[in-house]
Amino acid sequence: MTHETAFLRRLFDAAVASAQPALCVPPHLPTPEELGSGRLIVVGAGKASAAMARAVEDHWAGAPDRISGLVVTRYGHAVPCRRIEIVEASHPVPDAAGEQAAQRMLALVQGLREDDLVLCLISGGGSALLPLPAPGLTLAHKQALNRQLLASGATIGEMNCVRRHLSAIKGGRLAAACHPARVRTLLISDVPGDQPGDIASGPTAPDASTCADALAVLQRHGITPEPDVLDVLTSGRGESVKPGDPRLARAELRMVATPQRALEAAAAVAREAGLAVHILGDALEGEARDMGVLLAGITRQVAERGQPFSAPCVLLSGGEATVTLRGEPGGWGRGGRNVETLLSLGVALQGMPATKPRVHALMGDTDGVDGQAEVAGACWTPDSFERALALGLKPRDFLQRHDAHSLFDALGDALLTGPTLTNVNDFRAVLIQ
């Protein structure tokens, strides 16, 4: 690992550390005085939900008997808890374990009293982990549609709009089921714009979108839903819980970690090292390949013309790219949105001199999983293209077949973290010096 790559890894680690549940959850937890004589029921879903549950238990260590609950997280992301049950399920394509957990979660919040408090712990990945189909639908319907959406290039906001209208627990339905109890939702955001309704498809958030909006998403991306799915949307039976619904009057939402705060934590580390830092945005969206070309264009302008910033500097960004799978399914490789963005940037930078100004980059998913590979992302160095060619590998071919993980594995430049137990979306850092 080069000095520059190690530096970029420190920035990534700082971003992830800023969103660790042990740090960001406790300031938002209820006190015993707030709880009063009622019960504290903990529910939740997402890649960080188990670590969030552990933070709750550690904070309430003096009164463990007052806590009970159930949260569901991704396979491999569980954290041992004493009073809160942790269930693991599949992500990004849902499975029966997630469906059963969602059913049990709804049952757990039935019959609550006004003095009870439901603490809902929500983080990225919760949409797939709480796959409770709307009446008339099955898990198979949800799985098939989820695969289509993942391959279509739809944004996370578009996908979650569809999910909210085909669910029996998302789109505010979980909070409505808790009525008349109080509900406090703690959110770790993994979505551009930090909209509560888009984080795990908003199980406790009111939803102003409609079934017609969900249908428009499917039409826009050329997805023909199965007849049962189409019936739920066209009949209006899939309408979510709307703003102003009295069942949500005692529900509050608190954002405890966001992509912007993570980028600011990384920026602080870079400034301590004496480098200028420019945050390009925390909500950049678009096709991964296009984003890579755009970031390469900005990088060239800085490196070659000193505009709009002067080198040396670090360019940071976050958000969520999308990947539209092209070609025949059998020809797809091991890809992910971060490594595809990074490889696209590298290909677009081909021809820049390996001498100064030099460009290093790191891109990864802050949950430790980019795409469906157990790899967070990868690094790019000024000689990555030439090293690939020396191994007989053509970077453009890997980009064409969505196989960036395979290329970076061969180069020894994969970013391996294991489950980080949090999730504040994509992290991108480009060092120009």
C-alpha cells in the first residue's frame, strides 16, 4: 500500500467512524424519566440496526429489564445483545427470514398503551430486510421485482417509492401499528437528501408519494410488473400512510448520522494533514460510469489548469450511483457501483502523466459491501492502468462487463473492511498532488 493510498484509507475510516452507532445513537436515547412507567420496545432494520441495538442496551445497562425488542440486520452484521433479539436476513434480495422478522415485528407492537415508547432503529438496507408483502402479494413477487429494479438503473428513491406501495410495513405502516404509543425513530441515513421516507423505505415516516408515482417509476424503467403487483398499484390498495395521519401524531424522527457528517469527518483528517479539501456534494446520483467520467473531468481541470481548485487537494463526494446492467446476464462480472465509478474514472484519466500532478483515488461503500461482493470498494493509483496491461488485463473490458471487482482483486487494490456495522452510503475521495 502506497503512502497516498494509506492516507485515503484514513479518510474512509474517519467517515465510517463518525457514523458508528456507539457514538451517534446515545445522545438521542430516551431517559428513564422520559419513559416514565411505560415499556421501552425496540424494533428496527438495516445493516447498522444490530450495532444500534447494542448501543441502546449499553446505554440502558442500569435498567436492562425495561427493554425488549427485535431488530433485523444483514447476514454477517449481527452484534450480540442481551434483551433485544437480533435476526439476520438477506440483502439486497429479500428472503423468508426477513419476511418472518417483519411479521413478528408488527405483532410485537400490537396492543401498546399511551405510556409505552417504541424506539425504532433504522439504517440503510432495511428495505430488503423488512420484506412484508402487501395483502395479495407474496415474497416471490417482491424478490422478482427487486431484482428487476436493481438491474434497471433506478435510483434508490425510485426503488423505495415502489417498495413503499407494495408493503404491509413500510411507508409509515409500522408507526401506525404502534398507535397510541409514542414512537421515536433514530435514522442513520444512506440516501441522497436524507429523506426519512427513503431510508429503509420509511417504515415510520409519512409518505406523500402515491401508487401512481410507483407505477410511473416502473414505466420509466421499462419494467412490466406481474398482474398481482399491477393490481395492487392500479387499485390504490397499496397506498401508504400519508402526512397528517392521526396515528402518526406521536411519532418523531431523528437523524443521528448522515453522509454529509461523514464527509466532514474525513475532511477534518485531510486538513490536519495540511491539504485543502473540497466537498463536491453528499448526494451525487447518476449512472456510475457517467459519474466516473464527470469526476475525471473535474480532476483533469484541477491537475492541468488549477481550476476550480489548485493542487494539491482532496475532492470528496458522497451519494449513491446506479448501475444499469448491459448485455446478456451471463456476461456480467463482479461489480458494484463504487468500483464501477472508480474504474470509469481511471479509464477516463488514461494518458495523464504518472509524474506530477499525480492522481490517487479511493471509492467504497461505507457499509463494507459494494454490490453483492463482500468488498467495500477499491483504490486507483497513477500506474493502475499500466499495471493492468502488464498482467494482460484490459481495464475497458472489465468496465464493459461490469467486472471491476475482478480487476481490482488482480491488482491487489481491493478495499476490504468486513462489515462496518454502519451505512452512510458511497464515499469517494480523489487526491491530486
